[in-house]
Amino acid sequence: MSMIAAPHGKWFARFEGEDGEVEYLPVVAWRGDEGQAMCVDGVGGKLFAAAEEDGFSGLCDGEEVEIASMTPEEIKHRNRRERERLERLG
């Protein structure tokens, strides 16, 4: 089985618990020709295929993880900065 290292902090696997809680784990490698996202088990330190775990709901980039950790006020500020930037470009 071949592995390709994933860039640090770029891709994450999203897991949703039964309680609606969302957890993000960094993708550390891509496995084989099919490119399965691999993460590290925080308890045992073993590599596992994200898509094969309960609660897996997809892959996302670092921006989603960053936004998920923001307060509503931080999101408003970020959106305001982005609108201003787009207006300057337009």
C-alpha cells in the first residue's frame, strides 16, 4: 500500500457525532491509487482511513475549520473585511 504525505493543515476530515457535535481531524496522508484520506487516532496513534470511520461526513479545507472555531462576532468582522476587499477590486 503506497502513501503520499498530505500538506500540513490544508485538508481535514469532518466527523459528526450523534449529538450534532462536529470534530475535525487533519489529513496526514493519502492512501493508494484511490486517494483515501488518512488520519491519526489520537488515542492509539494509529493511522486510519477517515471514510471508514463512524460519523465521517466529508473532507474540507482549513478555511472551514477556521470558520467553525470563530465566534459570531469574529465571523461578522471577517465577512466585513472580505466585502471591503471585494469592493476595492470591483
